[in-house]
Amino acid sequence: MKEKRWLQLLLLLLPFFCVSQENPLERIILEDDSLRMVASNPAHQVQVMYTRIDRDSKNVPGFKTYTFGLDTNLYFYPASTVKMPAAALALEKLNDLRIRGLDRGDRMVTGAATSPQTPVEQDTSAQNGEPSIEHYIKKIFLVSDNDAYNRLYEFLGQGYLNEQLHSKGFTRTRIIHRLSVSGYDTLGNRLTNPVSLYDGDELAYFQNEVYSKWYPDWNLRNQVRGQGYTDGEGQLIEDPFDFRYKNYVSLPDLHDMLKVLLFPESVPARQHFNLTPDDYQFLYRYMRMLPRESDYPAYPDLADWDAYVKFLYYGSKKGRIEGPIRLLNKVGDAYGFLTDVAYIANPETGTEFIVAVNIHVNENEIFNDGVYEYDEIGFPFLKRLGRLIYEYDENRPRRRKADLGRFFISDN
């Protein structure tokens, strides 16, 4: 009888053991007490993707992706991660215009046609005092600037932005509104400001106000959720919060957007962003740059907060980042949703991998009240996860050391 019970127990544990051996991500999470405690709580809706990268004799990368808790039908709010594809598409649209002499550093003036739109003619954080696509992208990756994203959203237009992403295969994505500005309803976000691009003092391109009819009808789970929310006046409304007209990007789409930007040669041409080699180097530079390393724009208040937008591995902890490990990434945090999609690399050892993670930390289930467990649960989880994956990846067998020079060209 004892032998039979032992056999039953062994048969029960065998599938778990086999999966754990085949899936190192699962093993990393479930064998660590702190990670397992968070990941096993359904309220946190933890989703993770880890892509291992191996190089051949010509330094060409090969990829193997592992997942944990992945569910593309479960809604989560992507927050500022939508700024990454907006930045890439702004460069692509500029290139597609094929206007001789016009580049990403030229002056971009945003007008206002319909209330509550607002204009922009100057940018005092730029060296020349002028707004531009290039300067907006710098601010997006250095500090996740919301206004910078909004201006690129207006340059792109809602319909164009989504149609282009869907044409590249990112079909579980909807980016349909500006961020952190009041007064815009669904209609207001369909309408985008007039935009002018200048080559010196000469108007090189004008785009009038654009109206978009684009909207996907998806039946995602948990789009209406929670016990309540606070409105624009700070009043508590005791009804579930409606995310059906909010942005959404599935974790696989976020992961693949980053992969396409880093390794365009690894996917079919139809999935590429239309970027020049210089565009790619520009993106890599500012995706890895720390706030204190930038002169224009400058962020003196963040001189000792290198991990301000580096959640994986560093946990957004204040202080200076020491050592060679860098993240080319984009984070997002809002409504208790915390996301980071990152290429983590050490150019000295050749260690490199991609991680995309989302976690929800909103214990009181009240949205828009600013009471979320980012510091207590979210940031520590991402920091621990990033470090354990790094430890695993650096110590696993590799045939060849990767040459990561293309991502770390000197900034001088």
C-alpha cells in the first residue's frame, strides 16, 4: 500500500518536474520563494516572457522563448510601453515622406484645431529651443515623458499608428489615446492636431487635423474590473472601472516589437520598421542611456537615480548604476499595472537576453487613486526576476561569446 501511494505521488509530481526542466523561466520563478509567492497569487496576474539568444560563428543570433502565465486574452493596461512603438513609427513616417533635406532633428510645430487640443512651438529643454521628433524620442526613453509621446501620437494619427502596427503583425495591439491629459474623450482622441515640419525656416510638410474611425472590437477578459475608481475631481465612484476604451498591447506584441527593433534581420521584411542605420543607432543610444548622461534634455533632479525607468534588474532604486550591465528597454506603470520589456546585456561577457513582464499590484481594487503596491511588491519582483534570469543566462553553456558592439557604439 505504501509503495502504491509513493507511486501515485511520483506520477503526480512528474509532469511538473518535466515542465520545470524544459522551461528554465518556470523553474526560476517557482523555485524562488519571493517570486513564487507573488506569481502564484492570481490577483497579480503575472505574465513573463524570456528569450534566450545564442550566436553562431558569424555572430548571427538564434532565439528560444519561454513563457510563464501568458494569456493574450486577459486585459492589462500597457501604460507608457506604448511610447516605444510610437517612437519607431514616428521615425518610419518621417522616412516614408521622402522629403529631401527633412530629418528627425528638424523643427516640428504642433497646432490646435479642436478643443482641448494644445499647441507647441518651442521646447526649452532642447539645445536649440525647438521641438522635434528626435527630441521627443529622447525624452520618451530617458524619462518616459508623456507630453513627448502625445505629440508623436498627434503626428502619427490614431488610425495610421494602429494600421501600421497591425500590418507588421502586431495584431493584439490598440493604441487609441493620449496619456495623462484631461478633457479628451473617445472622440477627442480620434482627432489629432495639425502638425508642421520645417526645413530651416521653410515649411516642408503640413498635416491638417486628422479624424480616425479605427477601433478593434475585442472581447478581452477583465476590461471592466475593480471595486471602484476616483474621477477627475477626486471623488470615489463605487463602480467597476471601464478599460474598454483604453490602450492595450499584448505581452507577446511588446516583446516582439522590441525584438524587431533590435534584430530586424531575424524577421521577414514586412515586419520591419522603415528605419535607417542611423535611426537604429539613435534608438539604441537613448534606450540604454541614463538620465544623468543626457545634456539636452538635462535632468539634474535625477542625477542620482539611474534606474528611474529601469525596473527589471534594478527595481527603479535610487542611486548610481555601477558595472557594465545595461538595459535597452521601455517601462510602464499606471493603475497598478507594472510592465517592463527589456534587452538586458553585458558587453564584457557577451550575456544577452530579452525579458517582458507584466504584474498587477492594486490590493484595494480602486483605480486612479494612486494607491498601488509598486514599492512593496512590483519593483522588488521585477528586480529579483531580472537578476535571477541574468544569473541563469550568464552561467548557462554557450558555444560562442556574443559580440554586442552594435548596441554599444561609443556615444562620443
